[in-house]
Amino acid sequence: MAELKDVKGIGPKSLSLLNKIGINTIEDLVTHYPFRYDVLQRDDLSKVADGEKIVIDGKIESIPVLMRFKAGLNKMNFRLVTSSGIVGVSIFNRAFLKSKLLVGTDVIVIGKLDKSKNVITASDIKLDVLSNKVKIEPIYHCTSGLTNKNISTYINMALLMYGREIADYIPLEYQEKYNFVNKRTALNIIHNPSTVEKIKEVTIRLKYEELFQFMFKINYLKQQNKKEKNGLVRSIDRKKLEEFVKKLPFALTMDQKNAIEEIIGDLESSHRMNRLLQGDVGSGKTIVAFITMYLNYLCGYQSALMAPTEILVNQHYSNLVGFLKEFNINVALLTGSTSKKEKNEIYKGLQDGTIQMVVGTHALIQDEVVYHNLGLVITDEQHRFGVHQRANLQNKGIKPDVLYMSATPIPRTYALTIFGDMDVSTIKERPKGRQKIDTVVKKTTEITEVLEMMYKELKKGHQIYVIAPLIEESENSDLTTVNELKEQMKLAFKEKYRIDIVHGKMASGAKDLIMEQFKNNEVQILISTTVVEVGVDVPNATVMVIFDADRFGLSTLHQLRGRVGRGSSKSQCILISDSDTKRLKIMEVEDDGFAISEEDFKLRGHGDLFGTKQSGDMAFKIASIKNDYKILLQAKKDSKKYLEDKETDSDLLKKDLIQSIMKID
Ligand code: ADP
Ligand code: MG
């Protein structure tokens, strides 16, 4: 297939801008779907009330009169003949349009109608008039230097040049069954719709395709896992387990014990473990993971624990070493900051078996790492398919058991579908002595009160997380708001407290540094976009302030809230929002992550269980598991049948689908 740079019009500069917003291939480009449409339905003069918005087309009847004011301001007036009468048009500060607004030109005028004066005060004038009554304009996520128009042009050029080559993942029999148009047509329509009905129609088709692919993957992996009887068979030393548990500084909860039992079942059977351990933030999953590593060690195998960021890796490492200190186990730490020399030593130790446990990032299961006998991989949240599928892991032919930890509680019915290829252990019960986090919803007008609450905590020597308002369209303006917020907070709290910022566009080293400073209380207020590292433990942070809280799903809010309340002091969460307060009030009373995620599913709106930072596989481009659950169930059924009916060798599409699974890391 051709590359992005082969599309006519895309030069090196636009290429790098496209890459910046995650578009790297032609397929990425043509599936960069509009996040909304502007629908310009043309009005009749007589049907629009005084002071209301109007969109009307007509012919310019008089030469526009241009008036210039001080400070470079200007205004233009002209008369417009429409099918429902003549109307005056005024527009401010568009002197540059004058040469285009000739008598006899067809335009669309968008503005506000003043009935008594029979004048439209226009906010926009469009020169491209279509023959039909509705003009629908797709609106894309852009970035500075790359306009909506650019993106639309590139997409259409790509469709024109390579539309035929774009993979279509719906088998013909289902295209026919549901009367779907083919992929190319669907893409053409979604990017250039003529009616709202058409958008709806092809949206369903594109969602179905995405969900079909996803469910095919799940069903395929499930089928493969079932076939595999080549897992390690271990015999667990119960006595040593008991001794270990007795020495813990706390008693395990019932749910933790059950999870451990389920895991032992896997370790002892010839099936490969492929288990998801889910539980609320702070429910105590990590110790279950550590115990699993200890059991695996007792059986003579190596363990790898992976986390997505350096700071989490460090945290896990120091906790693990703490729990295991009396056992004389060789635990290695491998991160981006590990020196080359150390790295080589670790690689050597992993290969000859002198290192029994290693904590690090995804790099731990890359091809160049050779294990002596890796029996267990535990991973935090991400990369859910990659690990299990990594057939070429250099590991003496052993296929390690895999345990995934997730802090996103998912209602059981959904979990069964989405994690259909895995076994699931759930920790619901919270460790004793956990404090409830006081949660309040505040309006933006009540900001002074919020600042006072913050100040009180700062005076007690505590620290604060602030989640900055979110801005959808441009990452640059996003940063502006974060910086503005920092200035405001500085004004409010003077120089007494150090305030710093982390955001998604920062290099990870710089981000980790600030997180580290926050951990060490060198920074008291940490302002961030939603990237606050999942799972970071700062017990001294007692306040979480979330601006524009209505933009987040309840589950995300719950996760964010879980960053505080980790020490012995009472903690608070302040949700700032001027809308949707009824939904947000659920957070004031509800404390159980599972109940909250159920609510999230029930309510419509911005719920995002599979929010931005979750595993890549969940990041659908057009479908949403929550809103399109019915389509998902149908896709599940169809893909299962398709998988079972078709011979792989003779079915090209099936081959493609399987290949697309293998590519995932
Ligand atoms: P999770 O990984 O599920 O977010 P953690 O494993 O980090 O939660 O646990 C949070 C804290 O609770 C840790 O400090 C851990 O040592 C502690 N903890 C775990 N299990 C228990 C328990 N049964 N009783 C009391 N404290 C516990
Ligand atoms: Mg096993």
C-alpha cells in the first residue's frame, strides 16, 4: 500500500503535522473521522423570529459599502435577494472579502436577524453555495498549522487515489445480510455527507466493522488459548505461602485471598494463565501480584513485572524489594535511566538465570531480551494482547503465564464480552481503615471557596492535584489554559508554595522529574492535564481539584479521585462544573468503583470507561462499547460464526484479520 507522503498535496511539513495528531498511514488518514458536523440548513426569512440565528442563501444585489473605524475595525453593508424576500446584511471586520462580494454573487449568510430593521448581522459569509438546501460540513480534530480544510482536502485526495486499496474487514456475507455499502463508499459518505440520514447509516456500518474486527480478535485469541495446553505445570508450596502472608503488615481481604486461589489454579494447571485482575484503585492488587511472583519464584521460574511509566516502575520496584527483603531474591530494575553497562549486566543475568525477578517497562518482552526461564509476566493495564501473543519470546521454549492488572472496574456483563478471551478475578472489598474521600461539586463562580479549601490544606503541609480544564480542538490552547491556571494559582497562593505543570506533550523524562519532585514535596500543587500517572502513590496529597468535571466519565473521575486518600489524613475531591451537576452529584454519595461504572454505563453522555489512557486496543475510532453495545453483541455473534465456519487457508479476509492481530504489540 502507498504511504501517506504519496498522497498528492501532502508535503514534509503537513506530513509531520499529521503524524503529530496520530495519523501515520493512509488508513489512519481516511479513518480520521469528523468528531462532529456543522449542519447549515437554509432558513426562510418569514420563519425566523426576531433576534434568532438565521442561515440563508441569496444573490448579492448591491455593491457592498465599506466603512472603516478606529483601531482597524470595519463594517460592510449590502442587500441580498433571497427566495423569501430582500434583506440587508451587515458584517464586521471582513473588509478582505470585499473583492469577492460582487453584485450577482451567490452566498450563504449566517447571522442574527433583526426583524424590525430587516437586517442580518452576519457572523460568517460563505461563498461556496451548493445546490441542495442543506450544507453539512465535517469538523475534524486539528492542530495548529493544519486546518479543517487541509484535513478534508487530504482525506478526499487519499480516497480518490487509494480508496480502492483500503482494507474492508466486513465479510461479504455480512455486507449483504445487513445491506451495508462497501468501505470505500462508506468513507466517502462519512467525509462528504449529503444528508444527516446518510451519516447515520454509514456510521452504523463503520462501527460494525470496527467492532467486528475487535470481537474477531477476542474470539480468535480465546480459541487459541483454549487449544494451548503448553502452560507450565507447577506445584505450589502452601506452607511457604502461608508463612509469607503471615508476615505481611496487614491481613489479606477475602477478595484478595480468592484472587490468589484463582491464580494458583492457573499456575498449577497446564493451561497458560491469561487472567485479568481487576479492582478499584487502592483495593490491593499489587500485593496479589507480588505474591504471585513469589510463588513463581518458589517454583524456580523468573518473573517480569511491567508498568507503563518509569515512575510506576520505580514505585513497584521499591515496594517489591521491601516485601521480599528477607528472601535473598535477586530483583533487577530496568528503565530508560538504566545505564548501558547496567543494562548489559541485567540482560546477562536474565539470560543465565541469576536474576529471578525484573521490573521494567514494555521493553522487558522485546525480542532482544533473552530469558533463562521466564514463567510469569505481570502487566499493569496496558498491552493486553501483545504479551500473550508474543510467540517468539526467547525463553527456552517456555510460554509464560500472564496476569493483567486493571484499575478500571467493569460491570460483569460487559467484562464477559470485552474480556471474553481472559479469565477475570475481581477485588471488590477494600482494605480496612480506608477513608472515604469527601467529594463536592462546585460551580466556577464558587472558585474563591475552592481556593480557600485548598489554602487550608496547604497550610497543614499537604499537597494538591489540580486537573486543568480540557480543550478539545487544539493542544496549544490546552496548554494556554494550564499555564493560565498556574498564574492564577500563583496569584492566589503567592510565592509560598511551589506550583508546577505536567502535560501530555512533555517528554517523559521531564514529566517524571516533576512527578518525582511532587512525590518529594518539593512541589505542592501539581497542575496537569489528565495525564496524572495512574497508580502513583503520594500519601501527602489530600486534595484533588478537577476543572470541567462534566467532561469526564464518572469512572475517570473516580480514578482521578483515587490519587488522594492514600495517607492517614482526610482527603477531598472538588469537582468544578457549571453543567451536568446531577450526574456529578453521584460522585458525592457513591464511593464504590463498580457502582460508579454501572452508573456510567446507564447514563448517556461523556462516559468513557475505556478512557484515553487505557490499552490501545480499546481506543475505537468510531464505535464505543458503551453506546454501541447492541452492535457489539451482533458483531460478537457474527465474528464467532465466521471464525468457526471459514477455513483460514482459503479465506483471504480471515488471513488478513489474523495478521492484524499479530501486529498488535
Ligand atoms: P491497587 O494496586 O489495587 O491500586 P495497592 O496494591 O497499591 O492498590 O494497595 C494500596 C495500599 O493498600 C498499599 O499501600 C498496600 O500495601 C495496602 N494494602 C493492600 N492490601 C491491604 C490489606 N488487605 N489491608 C490493608 N492494607 C492493604
Ligand atoms: Mg499453568
